[in-house]
Amino acid sequence: MARWIAALALAFLATGCRTRVAGDLDEREAGRVVTALERSGIPASADREARGQGKAWAVRVPSADATRARAIMAGLDMPRP
């Protein structure tokens, strides 16, 4: 039982702490940002935000990588308006 609880806690820690580094993007731009971050070694995801139509995507990365992700995005002039 203790091993199961430890494994569950580890899984939560590994996936639970994500930070939004970009938002209000269309799906294509969110995908471009995710690709650029992943090529730089940062696991990223594009998630649909619960807001109206159009630009409704956000990019999230592990919280520990957020500062580096923002620096990479700035260096690549991303996201584009």
C-alpha cells in the first residue's frame, strides 16, 4: 500500500505543476510555440481554454521550466500576434 501511495504522489508531482506561458492564441500559433519549446528540450502542451470562439489556446510547461520557456519564446519572437 505504501508503494502505491508513493507512486501516486510521484506521478502527481511529475504532471501536476504546470504554468501557462502563453495564452489567447489560435491553434496554429500554439502549435508553433509548443514545437519550438520541445525542440529546445522543454515539454510543452497546447490546451484549449474555456473562452468563446477564435483565439482560445494556451501553452503550458512544467513550472520549473517556465522562466527558460519564456526566454526561448522571447528570443524567437513568439508568440506572434
